[in-house]
Amino acid sequence: MTKDVIALTSKMPDTRSLLAGFFAGGPELGLAADQDGAVVRLCTPVGRPLVAVEAPLLVHTPGEAERLLGPEVSAPAPPYPSTS
């Protein structure tokens, strides 16, 4: 079963921090990316994906995160949604 998690941040996610988080999973895990690099996956030694992170998107329109994710969302401005 898969699950989507969306992180709304006030700053662009730091690439080094994301990679450090991936590699904290253990030395036996590997990284794979799609052809254009928009999705990076943390995979088991046999290639089974564990986590996928999509490239962050800048939300320019005020209220857009709330419209897409529901009224209970409290988004920072400007939010960078990062999905996995």
C-alpha cells in the first residue's frame, strides 16, 4: 500500500539535507531517478522502491495549497510543496 505525504515549507528544500536523509536509511540502500530527474527513489538492494520524492514546486497563488489540500491546511508563504 502506498501513501502520499506532502510537506509545505517556507524555503526551497535543501538538496544536501534530502540526500543525507536518504543515505541515513543505510549503506545497502540505493538511489534511482527517472530520466529527467524529477523523481528520486530510495530502493532496496534488489531495486524495490521504498520512498519516492518528487521535485519541489513553488506555489505562486495565495490560497492554492489550501484549495488543493483542503481548508485545514495552514501553508507558509510562499510554500514549496514537496510530495513523496
